[in-house]
Amino acid sequence: MTLYTQYYNEFQEKYTMYIPLTIILQSCIGGIATMYILMNGLDTISSLAQLFLCVILTSFYNAAILAQLKGKIVFNLLLMSLLFNMLFIVINTI
């Protein structure tokens, strides 16, 4: 089994426990990413694109939970949101 499969299976088994935890986690990381993007200023198109992606991905994850989409879609949106937001944090702190 791959690491992805292991984490997905655990996420599915304990779905009701992970939902509130992951909402808090990814919302905080999205907020931190947004803070660093805004600290660098919105004077370029790339900054606006980063801010747009950060907010959209974080919102899509929250919307997927509220819409009660399938667990695999929710899990993939969580990973995508965390990956992009951490990438934006690294880009904007350097």
C-alpha cells in the first residue's frame, strides 16, 4: 500500500473525527498563507493569482464538506489545499 492509500483509508475510517480537525488545520494554514501574500503586497498579477488560489482552494474544501461530497474528493481537496497553501507560504517568506 502506498502512503496515500494508507492516509486515505484512515481518513475514511475516522471521517467524523478528521473533519473538524482538518477544517481548523487547513483554514489556519490558508490564513497564514494569505497573511504572507498580503504582507508582500498585491502589486503584481502573480500576487493576485496566489491570493485567488489560496482563498478558492480553502473555500472549495470547506464547501466540499458542507455539500457532503464523497470522501475521496474531500481528501484530495484537503491535500491540494494544504500543498498549495504551504507552497505559497514558502514562496512568500523567501
